[in-house]
Amino acid sequence: MKRLTAYVSGNVHQRGYRARVTDIARVLGLKGTVENLDDGRVKIIAEGDEDKLKWFEEAICIKNTLIDVSSIEKEYSTPRDDVNRFYKLVDRGETDSRLDTAADHLKNLIVAVNNMNQNIGGKIDQMNDNLSDKIDQMNDNLSDKIDQMNDNLSDKIDQMNDNLSDKIDQMNDNLSDKIDQMNDNLSGKMDVMIDLQKDTLSGQETLIEEVRQSRKEIKGRMDQRFDKLESEVAEMKVALKSKGII
């Protein structure tokens, strides 16, 4: 356990600084007091764990719109354990003074809010005018670009149609030439095939006739051989009979 005594300088009177210090100390579980001094400083006494006191040192160095801590004088000592909680010390008559200060702050706040509203209103009007001008300009530019795009697209479509028509005509001509050429080639090949077929038929007829003639010749030769063979057999039978063999 340690006891921290701190003297805080800066814009810290009548700005809610003591209330912030009290909240921070209570969250950390510290005990002690916080009070305003006549010289414009704030005196803080806090007792608790050394680690929590280190966190407390950093947390009380507050800088925002109302509070601006410029320096902190610190001193550590042995704890006295003379308080059981952390609280704010308030001087007699301080409440009325704080109300007057709060009224001044409120008055300044109202003026600042009114000025802010006027500035925001003027900026919103200006923003609307600028936005309206930009939208009109954007519409004009967009309309011009759409018209230009339509013209370019129309030209390209016309050009594409012309090119496509030319290519189709050329394709038809080429196709017609190829069909005529194919017909001529096919007609010539049919004629050649017919001639070959005629030659083949003629050759077949000649071959058939040759085969017939060959068969006649073979049959005649065979008949002659059979007649000769029958004659020889008859002669052999006569000879055998004459010799008494048969």
C-alpha cells in the first residue's frame, strides 16, 4: 500500500475535473480526497495498491475541450488509512459559484451551438447549390456522351451491315463457283466410270465367250480320247478271247 499526494496544474478549476478524478479513483478502489486550492491547482490524496496508483497517475492527466492538465507534482509516502473511501472536498459557498460558472458555460455553449447551426445551415445551402450544379453538369455531360455513343453505335452498325452484306455476296459467289466446279468434276468422273463399266462388261462377255469355246475344245478332246480308249479296250477284249484268256 502507498499514499500518493499530487498537485495538478492547468485549467482544472470549475471544469468538472474533481468529479472525473473521483470517478477514476472509485473505479480503481482507491481511498482519499480531491480539492481545489486557492492558487488554481487541485490537490489529490489517494491511497491503495502501488500498481493501481500508477494507473491513477496516468488517468488523471486529462486533456479535452474543458479540462487541460499542464503538469502534475507527485509524492509517495506511507499510507495513513485516515479515510475509508474517495470523495471530493467542497468549500462553503462553492455551490453558488459553480452555478454561476455553469450558467456562463451554458450561455457560451448556446452561442456556440447557434453559430454552429448557422454555419452548418450555410454550408448545407452551399452544398445543395454545388450539388445541384454538379448534377446538372453531370446530366448535360451524360446526355452528350449518350448522344455521341448512339451516333457511333449507329455508324458502326451500318458499317457492320455493309461489311456483312459484302461478305455474304462474296460467299454466295464462291459457293456457286465451287458447286459448278464440283458438278463439272462429278460429271466427268461419272462419264469415266460409265466407260469403265462398259469396258468391264465387254471384257466379261469376251471372257465368257472364251470360256465357252475352251469348254467346247476340251469336250471334243475328251470325246476323242474316250472313243480311242473304247476302241483299244474292244481290241484288247478280242485278243484276250482269241487266246482263251476270257
